[in-house]
Amino acid sequence: MKLNNRNIALIIPLILVLIGICLQFWLGEFPLHLFKFPVNLIVIIQLILIIIASYIFLRKNKIILFLASGYAALSSMLLFAFVVIIMAIYPQTGQISNILDKLGFSNIILSWIYAISVIYLLLSLGTITVKRIVPFKTKNLFFFLNHFGLWIVLAFGNLSQADKVSISITVPEAETIWYGYDKKNNYVEPDFAIELTKFTIEFYPPKLGLIDNNGNLLNPKIYQPREIIKAHSLNIINNDVYVIDLIENAIVINDSIRRVAGLPEKTYIAVLQINTDTVYLQNGTEFSPPVIYEIDQNYKLVILNPEPKYFGSEIKLYTKSGITNEIHKIEVNKPLEIGNWKVYQTSYFKTPEFKGYVSVFTAVFDPWLNATYCGIALMFIGAISLIFKRKISKKEE
Amino acid sequence: MIWKLLHIVFILFVFFWLTGSILLFLKRDNRILKKLIVFLPLTANILLMIFIGLLWSELERPPLKTMAETRLWYSVFVSLITWIVFLQTKSKPLYLLGFIMSSVFLLVDILNPEYQTKNLMPALQSPWFIPHVVIYMISYAILAAACLTVLIGFVNTIKRKSIDKQSITLSMNLVYPGFALLSLGMIMGAIWAKIAWGDYWSWDPKETWALLTWIFYLICIHLHHSFPKKQKLLMLLLGLSFIVLIITWLGIRYFPTGLNSIHVYG
Ligand code: HEM
């Protein structure tokens, strides 16, 4: 086989995959933790220097010529595409139970193949970018935005993962918590504590649903759950159902309705007239079992647990600089910034032992975020310019 | 339920487009007929948009949540974009293919309705929700038009035994804006994810497949730019890229990796 550019472009990814596989066998997963600050910054600066220097001093070198060509561009994209294809079709469980898992397939982002493919991409993309911007011409500006933007995103997005800390903090109402657990379940103490003063939750109106004998909700094509609205008539499997009343915060005991103030979980009672009978339905909680109605021997009518419409926390913060009495709000889609951390409202739950809600936060420490965002901004402008790019068909022919 | 109106909208939609298509192939040089050919599909489209508007007001949230709802938007955009490209190129096959494609997606919605409630989970209540999904749907529609164009080019190539360069150029002219919108949709999704969950990229199966689609089109663009002579390869790749796109959009749930995706709708 001749060693022309085309064949080299095809062989390099193969060789790199082989190297990646060997390293994975000998060393296990890629040691991302070694790339914590300042190592990652040094690596990025080194990469930039190497690319610029080699472009200045080794411009005629065959390797550099290759890296700056369309061959290397497609070759590196091909390798990266291969890695993403594995990720797309092979379940990313992180467990190691067969030979493919040993090659890093079940946790591709921490595999050597992924790391190598990103480095190859950074080298070719970097060399090409430098080639096109020296000397600088305005017509190359959008090329620069697209390619340099992607370079920044790839470099900082990947290498910053070593520094990124993401912890889950679980705070019961009226308590103060100063620790959390990261994704590998390690105990972590950020430099602040959260007191949950109030947790607010709102629900969508509850729905009626049909379940079968195994307790499974029926396929929506057979029966679509319906919102329970007072004074509405429904037809459910040839039964006339009329909603007499919908009562919040009450439970059914011995066929009668008890209103209970301060129930720990949201309950609803629907008072229905089904054909000629009056029927009570109630959704189930940790504290009281559901009350259901048998339509026939196959189907049962139930109230589905209500879906949350809104939830958010009001908190007090304890930081190194002291306590303020200020109340902060954290809601879904509205995180709170605390020093170098951002705190997100992730979820909530209830336990039988505890009366209030337990709010779950995710606190993220991601010092390179702004660098990655700079790259994203460049790509954004680049993409907008690309909307208007055209090949002129007449000139070509 | 407004959703039931879709039957009528579908019949009118097909009627307008079909009449336009028949007139188109009759080849009469009549000014009124020519106008009808142009305006019938537009009327069909406006009807569909009105339907979406009604659905939006009934649901009290943008109808972008379920697969069936995104298919509606897709139909609108495919129909609109093939119509616009037709105005520029007068390509009859494209007119027909655009009509068939948008009608098929509406038909799927009629056979597979997903009546949905108003409920929008808190994470979806974000100003990014609408632009993220709408931009993706426009991009998918443009790339569908690009795929249809290349399909026509492929048939022409076989018929004429020489490569139909014009179709490839036309197709690439659609791939640039399509790919650009793909990038914008992806970036908006990333920013939104960061605000909602603290991660701009979490390698969720839908995200991975979206990235793969993006890479495939990236390869198309660069192949075309750096190796303009590789036209057969480019045609093949454009077709393949669209298959990856369709898998991303419709097929994720059938893959072993896709079962736990937060993006599996409905
Ligand atoms: C955000 C992603 C990217 C976008 C939007 C993009 C877009 C483009 C466009 C529009 C061109 C044509 C430039 C022109 O007409 O002047 C181009 C050329 C090129 N791109 Fe990219 N590209 C991207 C990523 C990459 C990557 C990852 C590589 C390499 C690994 C690469 C390598 C090249 C090369 C070698 C050329 C040809 C340059 C030349 O002929 O001087 N691009 N790119």
C-alpha cells in the first residue's frame, strides 16, 4: 500500500485506536484526576505553544503539513465519530463485565481512546486554525470563530472535568446541612452550609387513571388519564362518571371523609357518581393507603399521584464570612451562586419519620466554566454566520 | 379536544398540496394555474399553523413536549422549507417529496395520537424550551430538504450516467444553514441544561446521538470543502447523515442505550 495522504489519514485512526486499547489494558481507565489545576492549564498552554511554535518553525515539516490539511481534519473527525458511535450504541453503565468493557467501552469518556481522539482533534484543529489566521484576513474571521471556538470548548470542556466537583446536598426542612456527597459517594464539605427555612411545592390538578390487575397504568391509547374537574361528566369503559366534588387535604376512613389540617403529603378525594352509586376515591401516600374503585374484574379506577408544577426552597446561608439573615431562593432553572459554587434545586422527597419536605440540591464547583462559555460564544456567532454561507452553483460549473 | 380537529386539517392539507401537485404536473402555461401551484401549499401550511396555535392555547403551554407535538412542527417546517426551495429552483420532484414527507408525518400523528395534558414539569418551564426545540425542528426540516434534494440528484445521476452536480450544490446550500441551526440548537440546549441541572453536557443518549448527527454533517461539510471531487462519497454520506438524524429524533428509545434518556418524550 502506498503511503499517500489518503492512506495515512485512514491508518492513523486505526493505530490510535490500537494504542488506546493497549493503554486501557495496562493502565485501566484514563487518569483524569491527574489533570487537576494547574496541570490542566499547563497542558492547554503547552498545546497552544506547541501548535504555534511548530507552525512557525516546522512549517515545511511533513507532519505539520499533514495536520494542517483537510486529510487530518477528516481523519480526526472520523476517529472522534467512531468514539461517539460506541457511546451511542453501547450502554454506558461503567461496569466491567466483558472484554469490550475492559477496552473502556462501557465508560467511554474515561477511556484512553476518548482522550487520544480529543488530543488528535485538538492538534489538527489547532494547526488548521493557526494556518488560516496567519496572516490575518477579515474574510477568515468566521472560519476563526467556528474553529477556535470549538478548540476552546474541546480543550476546556474536557480538561476542566478534572477540577469539577458536583455534590448532592440533602436538607430537611428547618435543618442546617454543611456537607454533601459527590457522584462516587465521597463525603465532601463545601465552604458553606444551607439552612432550609421553607420548601414550597405546587401541584397540577390530580388525574383519574385506569389500572389493570397488576397495578399498571393503562396504555394511554386505551385510556388517557383525565384531569378531575368538578361537575364534569366522563365516560369510562361504558360507565357514566360524574365528578360531584374534589376535596383537598382529606382522607377516606371507613367510607367517610375526614378533613385533616396539616397532612404531611398532598391528598385528594374525588367524590364521584358512577352510574347510580356514589364513590370516594383517594390517592395513596406514605400515610394513608389509596382508595380505589373496581370498574370490573379487569380495571380499577384510581387517582394518580399529582405531578409537581413548581418546587423551590428558601434558604439561609452560613459562609466563612459569617451568617446573614438574608433569605435566598433556589428554584428549578434558577440556581444560586455562592462564591465559586452554584447551587441547583434538583429534587425533593418525603420520609415517614419526618413531617416536612426534604429538599435535594446539587452544588457544582466548575472553575473553568467561563472559559468554556467563551468558546461557546465564539461558536454561537460562527454558527449564525454559517446560516448565510452559500456555495454559488454557477461559478462552480 | 382540539386534537380531533387534526383529521379535518389533515384532509385539507393533503387536498391543497395534492391539487397543487397535479396542476404542477399538468404543464399548462396559465398564469392563474401557476399562481395556484404556489399558493395552495402555502394555504395548507397556514391552516396547519392555525391548528398548532389553537392547540397551544388549549394546552396553555407550547405544544413541544410529546413526539406527536414535535411532528406537527416538523410537518409545518418541511412543508414551508420545501416550498421556499421550490420557489427558487422550480424543482418538481422536490415539491412532491416535500408534500409527501410533511403529509406522512401528519398521518403518523393521526394514527398515533398522544393526547397530552397541560402539565409541564418544572425543568421544562424555561425560556430556553421553545427556541431549543423549534430551532431543532427547523434544522431537521432543512436537512430533510437537503436529503430529498440529494435523493433526486442520486436518481438523476443514475439516469444520466453522469453526476448531477447541481443537486449536490443545492443540497449543500441547505446543509450549511441546517447544520448552523443544529449547532445553535445544541448550544442552547447546553446552556439550558447548565442552568437547570448544573451540567452543560451529560452524555445523555439523546445528546450523544445529537452530537453524532452534528459530526456527520460536519464531515459532509468538510468533505465537500476539502475534496470537492468526491461527489459520490458525499451523496452517500449526506444520505447516511440524515438516517443518523432520524434515529436521533425518532429511534433512540429502540436502542439499548436509550432507555433511560430524559429526552424520551411523553
Ligand atoms: C464548529 C465546528 C466546525 C465548523 C462550523 C466548521 C466549518 C468550516 C467551514 C464553513 C469551512 C469552510 C471555510 C471556508 O470556506 O473558508 C471549514 C473549513 C475547514 N475546516 Fe472546519 N469546521 C468545524 C470544525 C472543524 C474541525 C473539528 C476541523 C479539524 C479537525 C476542521 C478543519 C477544517 C479544514 C481543514 C478546513 C479547510 C480549510 C482550508 O481550506 O483552508 N473544521 N470549516
